[in-house]
Amino acid sequence: MISAATLDTAIEHHQSGDLDRARDLYQAILDRNPDDAAALHGLGAVHYQSGEYEPAIGLLGRAVYIADHDPIYHNTLGLAYRAQGKLDQACWQYRAALERDPKHQGIQKNLSRVWGEWLELDRPQAIAFLEGMAHMYHRAGLEDAAEQLYRKEIEFDAQSADGWHGLGLIAQNRGQHDQAIELIRKAISFNDQNAIFHHNLALAYHAKGQTAIALQTLSIALHHNFHLIAPRQQLDTCISALFARDPLKLKHTLWEDGQAWERRGDRRLAQFIYQKLIEKAPDVAEVRYALGQICYAQDESYDALTNFQKAVEIKSDVAEYFRALGMAYRMHALPSEALKSLSKALELEPDNSEIQRDFNQIIADVSDYFDEVMRVHYALENYSQVAELEYQAGNFIRKHTGKVKAALRHYDRALELIPTYAEVHRTIAEIYLEEQNYHERSTPFTKPSKPSPRSPMVTGCWVMLCSV
């Protein structure tokens, strides 16, 4: 047992080359405190120098775990890994050391030597590691060192998108915007799916004053990663800048960009861009209609309805806007409103077969609904409710289609069920009077001497007339 063992004494013996004495002193310290990182490192180094790599790695690994902040501990562990032939592990430890002390030249030399050996054994992995080192230096603000590694990366792989992109970022940081654009575009030519590349290219365009191009480039970034925060924030910055300088150009740029993404099938991005445009220009009917169409296609019924309503409010002479509004009302199960909108569309374009088809479809929807409900009440023998539904169906057809004969058929069935149904008799009387007035205006009208007995409907009409 060594009673007065100190770390300084152990280090002195270690540095003088007395490894056995140093080993005993380090061990004595660890016997008292097994978590002494300096003693663990010292004893691990002694084992390494003695060619005992397994225990060295174990001790040095524990020292690194306890005192991860010390670059020297990582460096020594890297030496042990290299001696054991584990070149990749050695490089990672040297990198960890340099992350804590990026300017340490001794560790840089160790890494350079071992990385060269690793490159001969596993070229792809070694080059990928080089890429990470370049990023590390870049983040540390050591642009010269980072630039060297990016260029070295490109020497090994001329199509290294990461290498070209890194050089572009350095050029951008130095205010060399044209060079940055050229380099980042080179990176994109090798990897056009990377949203970050497109985002950084947009930053270079914006810095150069080409804000419209920057906006389009940012939309490409969002196409590849819609939820990425940085392009969204930069998009708002560019929109505000261009709106302040040239509002018309902003509207044109965003409109064309939204149209382009819609054609390419990215409705989500097109919708996002239209919404950004509406924030700055809320009264453009074409944009409201386009946004409504996307919302309608995605079953976002409320937003579709709101945008179509705004479109017809802004521009009330476009049949297609009213047709779209009608179909949105249909989605909301509001057939009366739907038919009003479609009727307006037909006023604007009477020969439009698509609008007529939609109009007829809504009529069919309502008829199917009435038929289905009436079948249920028939089955339950709830004939008063069936008569009420027949009356409602007749009113609906008369109001929205003007087809009096079809409406009368429903009224007729209602009276067959409830012959004394006063509302039905009154409605039939109104129809009779309308027909009489029409004939008086157009051709001589001769009132029949008595009602025709062919249907209850005619009888009901005559009863009502007599009671007036």
C-alpha cells in the first residue's frame, strides 16, 4: 500500500519513463478513488505504451466517459485504437478531440495520418468521415480548414454534392454571391432532392437581390421537405421584401408558382403558396377559385365554400365560379343554396352541359333522399309523414326546376294519402291561378264548365277555387 501516492508523483515517474513505478502509483490512486479520470487516463496510457492495448482501451474509455470534455483523453484513446488496427474508431476519437480543441495541430496530424490509412482500406466510409470533419470545422467557424476538407472531398469524388454545397456556403459567408450560386447549383446537379441545398441557394439569390427567383427556389425546398422550418421563415422574409418593392411582381410570382406546383400534382404546396398570396392580395378572384378547388378536392368543405363565396363576390360574371360554389354547397348538404348558385351559372352560360349535369345531379340527390325517407315511413305506415314529404318534394321541384307537372305528381300523391291536406289544396290553387293568368296574357282562355274527374289533383284544385 502506498500511503502518500499523488497524481503529480505518478505523472513525474510516467514522464521520466519509469512506467512500472507510474503504474503502481496510478493504481494506488484508483484503489482509493476508482473514478479518478486523470489516474484512469495515466494508467491507460501506461498500458498503451507497454503494448497492452485491450486494458488500455478499457481504462481510457472509462476516462473519456468520466471527463468527456478533455481532448487529450480522446486523443490517447485514438492512439490505442490505431495501435489495435481499429482505424475507424481511432478517427472518431481524433474527431472528438478536435471538436473540443479544433486548432490542436498534434491531434490534426494524428488524424491525417490515420485517415490516410483508413482511406486505403475503406474508401467510401473514409470519405464520408471526411465530409463530417469538414462540417465540424465549418460549424466551429474555421472556414479555411473546412474549405480544405471540402476541396479534398471533391478531389476524391468530383460528384460530391456535399463538398460543392460546403464550398458554396463558404463563398456565401464571404459575400461572394455569384460564386455561391454557381457552387450550390453544382451541388444540386448531383443531388436535387436535398431541401437544404435549395434553401441555401435561395438565400444566395435573395442576398443578390433576385428575390422572385429566391421565392421559387424556396418553394422547391418545401416541395422536398414541406415541414422544414427554415424555408418557411425565409419565404415570409422574401414575400415581405418583394411586396414592399413590387407588389404586382409578387402577385405574379406567387400565382405562377402555385399554378406550376398544382400542375405537377403537389396540391399541398400549391395551397400553401395561394394562402401566402391571399395574405397580401385577398381580393383576387382567380386565386380564391384556385384555392377553393384544391380545398374541394381534399374534402376541406368549409374552406372550399369560403373561397368560392369570395370568388363570386369579387367577380360575379364567371359561370364556373358559381358552378364551383354550387358543388361546395352540395358537399355541405345545402341543396337549395347549391341550386341557386347553379341557376346563376346557367344564366351566365345557358348552354353549358357540365353545369346542367351538376344541376340535374342535385335534383336527383334530393329526389333520392325523399324517396328513401318515404320508403321508411311507408314501411312504418306513417302516412301523414309520407304526405308531408310528398308535399315538400313537390315544393322543392317547383321552386328550383319550374317543372310544374312533376311537382303536381307529388301533390297528387299527397292528396291520395290525406284528401283534406289544406296546404296542398292551396298550392294547387296557386298553380291553377298562375296558369290562368298566363293564358289570359297569351291566348283567349275559356274556363271549363266543370272539373275533369281524371285525377284527385284536379278535384282538389276545383274545391279550392270554389272555396275562395
